[in-house]
Amino acid sequence: MQAILFLVIGTAVGWKLTGCFIGTNQKSEENLNIIWVRLVSSFGTGIMLETWMVYVLGYFLCVRTHSADPLGRAELCAMAAGVAFILLNCILPIMRNMKSESEPANEDSPAARIYIRGLVRDTELFKKETVFYPALLVFVTLTFRYVLHADGDHLYMGYTVFSDYAPNLSLIRSFSWFENFPTQYPFFAGEDIKYHFMFMFLCGNLERMGFPIEVAYNLPSILGLFGFLVMLTQFALRVTGRFAAVLITPFLFVFRSGLALFYFIGEHISAGDLVDAFRENSVFIGYTPNENWGLWNYNVYLNQRHLGFGLLIVMAVIWYYYGYLENACGGYDPSLTGKLKELLFTRDAWAVSDLPRVILTAAILGMLSFWNGACVIGGLLILAGFALFSRNKLDFLGLAVITVCLSFLQTRFFINGSAVSPAFYWGFISESKAVMGVLWFLIEISGMTIAGAVFALFVLEGKYRALICAFLLPTAFAFTMSLTPDVTVNHKYIMMSMAFLSVIWAELLVRLWRENRSVAARVFAVVLAVILMATGAYDFVIIIRNNGKDHEFAVNTESELGHYIEENLTWDDMVLSGPDSVSDFTVSGCRMYCGWPYYAWSAGYDTDYRFETAKYIYTIDDEAELLRVLAEENINYVLYERGMYYDDVAAREDVIAGALLPVFESSDGLYRLYRADREN
């Protein structure tokens, strides 16, 4: 009940905040049922604000005052503050307005009717939307629960998604079972937190407040991606004015474009086993580096749960600033010289339009930095494209400056040193770094979506050209810059471009079908739709086939080992374990000396030293040396798994048992835990 109340209060707070800049004074919003955009953006912004409040209060109570149950107290304080905000800013003004009316305050009062009309402006369209959006919510819910669900004490994770769940579940439990303040990365404990962890902090709070861990992880993930899709489809309606574009956009989003399927078909036609290949294949097809990870398809959103939530927040900000772009595109001087003069060398081009809303939207975008930093960067790039084609450029500049400053302040607080190491890196992960090789790689991974959008610049007009240019900027960034040791993480910027460009392609498909009613045009529209979605549709088949029963990992979230750790260890204790990914141990959320190294390495930690030290400790043959190294590395516990090897070398349990105190053994004998002292 407390978790549900937290979500409701957060959304109500967000309702007031988003009302300050969504559905305000922009022409293209007049014919929309703005209630959908308000609802989902309220969830995103309000929950983000409430969660930050819990974190700040929890940090202060834990680190500064050393209070008992700091998060429990912080949650109650944040909810109380949220209720007070709602009373002062929402309920009391409504009551005053109703009291001032001469007739009884009810749904038929003028004030109520005006308010409802402001949210639902087209009743016929609203009827269609009330069928479409619940269906979309069902789809998102089913797919998320298909790859992550619980049965009793066991949590089941599909083969295509479990990788990111390992560190994320550990982060969640570090807050729900422990007090992770100052916050550390559990898979590489003892240092700062370089990973954008706040979404997992939210999930940890929800588990603390009563949700089972799978609900705590699934529910905000579902609502985050669903919210983004609602805003993306409403954005398609706002840009195109066509409900058909609303229907097509989610299909283009879920079923990506790419050449992989066509390569696959050609390869197996040549081999004469196409039917068998389609029937038996259970892995993502791909002919470019890492494409078989599912790097470009819907699986990314199922795997990286905080990505959908981050895009929802970015979309709320983009929604407001699209009004600037739209107003500019509607009033262009027809000549090229006139356009440049109007957008660069006039007073309006650089005037400040609405400073309070700039500050509010910048604060919202800036708060996103440790929820999903890539979304902040991608959002700023798209908004930079908007600024280029809009007036009031100082509004965009103010947005960028405030957002970057807020991100910098958070970075200084959480990270020792720099959060990123920006460097020019041409070609992303393309094997060929020649210009044509990189361009062909882009076509291979995204098919028509990105390359075709460049050609659409010559077909479409006005605002569509500006939108295409803006939406391509994250892809340009991905192919020219690297911010982390693992450049592969740049794939999120390309995914952002592909997601937003689905609006453009929806408009093109509808135009082909409706405006030129010739048979040839409609056949071409169908062929184009198949080209755009065929590879993604087959990827989706693999998502279904390679998850679910017999294609999933199971961990016991209430295991004997986990509960021993929860009840007997504190956040000050560090555990040495094997390089585990996802297991009964890692979901305990305790501080690990060196979990699976890839997660920490890709987040920016230097894992080589710890990996070699862990191997040395497990294979050492001298008890005194073992104790010395454990003390030097601040390791309190050593976990041994039956028949354990570390980097293909047998672990020496005899030495560990001789030097350390055995404190736990699981009933099946699989795990034994040793403490690095002899105290009772």
C-alpha cells in the first residue's frame, strides 16, 4: 500500500509541474487530447522528483545524523511533502474556485467543464485513443513480464536480457536490504558510483515499501516505456495531424529496420535450408559487430530498464520546445537568405521568451543525469537541432547551461574525478573506418530508417526537414565521440535517432497510402513498410523464442545465503566472490570486491588489478599471506562455491578454511562463507 501511495503522490506532484509547460500556449496542442501527455509526463517528472527527495533526505539521515532506518524516514517525509504540495497548489485552489461559483460544485459546473475540455478536446479522437492506449499498455506489460517474472521465491530472467539485470538487481537490493550511502557500485565496491543508478534506487524503495522485487523492477519499467510511447505517438499526431501516424509509429519503434534478415534469407536460400533455418534459429541474426546481442532491436528496452524512463523525461522536455520550432517553421521567409537572416541575425532569433519555463524544464532534464545520462546527452543534441531552426535561441542556451551545470554538480557529488572521458572516435564499432565503410555499416544496422531519412530531406518540407536534422544528431555523435571505455554503449544514441525518426516514416507511409491513391503508390507503401519492419519483426520472434520456459535463468531472491547476508552483514562489509554475473549471491545487494568485471569496466572502473588480486587470493597457498592481502584490500568475507575455479585455476578452500572463520554453509553445500577474523 505504501508503494502505491508513493507512486500516486509522485504522479500528482508531477501533474502540477507539467501543467506549467505542457498544454500551455502552443497552437498544435489545441486539437490534442492533452490528458494522455499530461498523465504520462506527470508520472515521469513527479516520480523522479519524489525519488530525488527520498535520496537526499536518506543520505542526510544516514551519513550526517546516523539515524536508524534513514530510507524509511526519508520516504515518509517525501510523501508528506508531496501531499502538502498537492494541497497547497492543486486542491485548495480548486476548492476556492468552486466556492466562488454560484451553482453547486460538481462535474457540470462551468469551472469543471472548462478544465475537462482543456484536457479532452476531441471526443471522437478520445474514443479511439481509449482503445489504442490500453492495448499498447497490455503489449508493453506482457513483453516486460515475459522476460522477467517470478514464481514463488525464484526470479526468472530470459536469455536475451539477463545481462544488465545482474548489476541492476544488485543495486536495487543494495538499497532495499542495505543502506547504500555514500552510494557505491556493488559489483565494484569501495569506490564511487559512476553508473546512473537512480532508477534502481527507485525500484529499491518500492521493494522496501512492500512490492515484491519483480514488481518493483517491472512496474516502473513498464510505465516508463509505455509513457514514452504515449508521448511519441502523441508527438506524431501533433506533427502530422493524422491518427494513422499514431497507429503506425509504435510498429516502426518495436520492429526496427536493418539488412540482417535479408542477408539471412539470401545466405540460407543459397544453402538450400531456409525453412529449417527459420524454424530452428533461436538467436539474434547479425552480420555486423555485436549485432547478435540484439543491439538494435526492442530487446534493448527490455534489457536496459532505465532507458524507457529516461526517454519519457526527455520527451516531456522536447514536447515543450517543439513549439519553438513549429512557430519558426510557420513563419519562414521563403528565400534562403531570408531564413538565415531571420534565424540568426534578428532580435527575435536571440531573445529570451519564457525564462521561468526554461528554468523548470532545464531542472527536469538536469535531474535526469543519474537516471540515464545518455538520454540527457541525446536530448540536448536533439534540442540543439531545434535551436538551429528556431527563434529565441537564448532559451535553448539557458536550457543547456542549466542542465549541464546540474549534471556537473551531481557528478562532483557522486564521482571522484570526471564522469566521462570524451574523445574523438570515428566510426563507432564499424570494422571499416573508411567513410564509405562507415556509411554502409550504418545502413546495415538501421536499414532505411537513418539513411532513408537523409533522402527524405528532399521530399518533405519545413518542419519535417528541421526534425530530421535534429533527430540525426545523436547518431552523428555516436559515430564521432566516445565517452566511456566501451564505445559500444553509444548504440543508445543511434536507438534514440531511430525511435524519433519513426514519426517521420509514419508520415511518409501515410502520405504514400492516402494522398496518392494509385495502385503503384500503395504497393510501394506496403513494400516500404516491409523493408522498414521485416528485420525487427524477426528479431521480435527471437525475443519470444529465446526467453520464456527453458530459455531463462532462475535465481532465488530469498535464498539462505541472501538472507544470511541481509541479517548478518552491514554495508561496511566487503565480500570476495567469484566473477559472478547473476546468481543467488549477487542479488543480495552486498558490497562485492570484484563481480563480473565487464559491468564495472564498461561503467569506467579499472578492473584489471582487482581481477588479478581476487585470483591471487583464491589460489594462494600461504595462510599468513592470505590474511595480509585481505586486510590490505579491506575484504571482510570470502565466499567459496563448491568445486570453484577462478579464471580456470582451482580455488584453495583448504587455505581459506585454515585462515578464516566459517560462518555459513547452505543446506545443499553449494555455498560456504568465511569471515576474515576469529572473533565470535
